Amino acid sequence: MKTIIGFGLAVAAALVLPARAEDKEEGGHEHHAPHGGTLVVFGDEAAHVELVLDPKTGALTLYVLDGEAEKAIRVKQETVVIRILWPASEEGAERKTTSVTLKAVARALTGEKVGDTSEFAVKLDELKDAKEWDGEVVAIEIQGKTYEKVEFNFPKGNEGDHDDHDHDHDHDHDHDDDHKEGK
């Protein structure tokens, strides 16, 4: 009986383990957003930010995370600007752009303060009931490296798009730039 069970476990392991190794070779590992939000990756998975939106209140929170999206990373910035490109109201219509400033959040419990925090937030009426939009993190410095114009889709993120993590664009962005600041 022990031989049959042992043989069964060996066969099961032989079927499962090669598939997992193959996933890693192809870069098929996944990150999970710790707050249930949208992940945006920076560099060659050097860091992430997670965006969490409460569509009822229009509150948007940005968390700065490590390359595995598991641990918070504090940054020195007091604000993070995200440029939102809203879906067109009808086919062929011009898309509206809004710049949103998320402000650093101080947390006494963790010792985080403005200029040394991993959390940023803003509350905007325009974000109420927002389901999908394209975005761009204008600039953020994480662990001594500055990332500029990092594009993503909300709620999809940019994890599947490894070409867009850290580069400047050659084209000009057309912005009506209602520049919104957190309250």
C-alpha cells in the first residue's frame, strides 16, 4: 500500500513541478496587490505602486511597494502626480485629461510622516463611479531611482506590459490639465 501511495505522489509531483518551473522560465510569476487594488510596475520589477479606488467616495490611495509587491517602501516625496486620460464620451470624441495630485499620508502607528511615507491619497468627485481609465505616473523616486511617465490602465495595471515601465515618450501629450489637488 505504501508503495502505491508513494508512486502516486511521485507521479503527481512529476506532473506539477515541471509546469511551475516552466512558468518561472517564461517570466510567468504573478504579483498580488496586498490591498486588493491595481498594480503598476516600475523598472524591471524594481518596485510597484498599488492604486486602490473607492468608487463611492472618489478616494484614491497609492501605496509604494517593493519589487514583489509585498512590503511597503517609504519615499521622500510629499506628492505624487498621476495624469488620468478618461475614456471618450462617444466614438471619435477627444479624451479629457486630468492631473491629480496625491498627497503624502502620515501614520503615527507606523511612524510614517510627510516626506517619509509609503502612502499617498486624494479624494475627487471625478473618481466617483470611475470604472476604467488610462493613467500615467508623472514622476516618482523609489530607492534612489526616478521613474517618469509610467503608463498603466486602471483597473488592469501594467504588469503584462514590460516595455512601458521606465521611459520618456517622444510625443507630446495634449492636456487640458484640470490640475486637481488632494484635500
